[in-house]
Amino acid sequence: MYPRLGLTRNVIRRNYALLTPDGYVPSALPGWTKAKSCVLISATLGARFSQWLIELERGGRGAGEAEADELFFYVVAGRGKLNAQPVAAGSFGYVPPGDGYEFVSGAAGTRVLVFRKNYEPIDGAEPPEFFVGDEKDVAETPFLGDPAARLKTLIPDTPGADLAVNIFTYDPGATLPFVETHVMEHGMTFLTGSGVYRLGDDWHPVTAGDTIWIAPFCPQWFIAAGPTPARYIYYKDVNRTPL
């Protein structure tokens, strides 16, 4: 784009937002040092969760308490340790409510995506315990039987879990099979590839690095376009009775 002419692909609507890296503005987050923190999604946008992208220097650190919230970390690039557990690009970790968290960067340019939401307890079920994993160890499943659109589920789907974080991969030309309109809220960041996303009545070109917030009941659809697969990581709320 041409920012000196005031042009951008960034769009903010009542029920969705498209945020592109050329418009990201770093800010300071308490507990994070030697780090550039971009708040991509938050309650001030209308969301019921927050999503951050944090770039750290070698030795950069973030620490705090989850309190009544839960956090999910995904390492986009670089390496480090989450609660003393080694992580690298493609690694992820879940921090339950009541736990503390500490992320320490092991390389310059380490980038971490963080989802944070208030945990909704229910009788007879507990939230997942702290864990780390790596996406390469998670099996892909064809989405609704389509081998060209595949899903990786990073958080086990148990009654105690009230959020899901998944990675969706589309081969070139693959699509969502229908225009989804549902109660779940989404926050997503494109990892690789490109395509076109329908949001409400609008159509947007999207590419690696872009972030999208989708409010409940906003119609959505996607087609992967380009020579390589399109991949995005996304959040949604699950397993709770909506108001």
C-alpha cells in the first residue's frame, strides 16, 4: 500500500476487523521487557478476548499471573522457554487460570502470538492443566471430509475447555465449504499464503501477517489463492451455553 497517500487494507466494522502489519503500532505491556508488543484484538474493539503479537530481543521476557484468565501462546518465529519448557517456531502452550506464566526469548526476532480470555467455569469440569506442544506432532484432519482443507486442533476438546485454538491449512483453490454464520467469535492470524476472505457483505484480499477479528454471527467464507497453501491460526470460544 501507499501509507503517504493514506491508503491501507485495514478495515474496522461493527462485526469484524481486518488488521494488516503496515498498520500495527507497538505499545508497552506490563511485565514484558526487551519486547515490542502489538495488541491486535481487545475488548475496546468489541471482542470478548484479547490477542497480542509480541516480538522479543534475545533475553526478552514476559511474566505475569493468569488470575481468572487463561492464556495460549504460539511461537511464530524464533525460540525460547515457556515456564522453563523449551519452545520454538510452531510450538504452543496453554496456561490455565490461577497459574503464572514466564516466556523468555532465546533468539533475536522471536515472535509470539498470545490469546487471553476470561475463563468460564462450569460444575463438574476443570480447565486443562498447563501444557506445551508442537504443531508438527498434531495430526491434520480433513475439514468436513475435504482433503484440500485440513485442521489441526491444538487444545484437547474436553468439557473443561472453553476455548479452541486451531490451525487451518488450505491448498490453492480450496475453500470453506459454505458461508459460516455462527455464535462463536474468532481471532485469527495468517501464517503463510494468501486468499480472499468474505466478512459480512465485504470481500478482502488477505496474506501472511494479516489478523482478522470476527464477531458472533458475522457471515464468513474463505478461498485460498496463490501458488502455495494458505495457513492461519485461529481462536474460538466453545463448550459454554451462550447468553
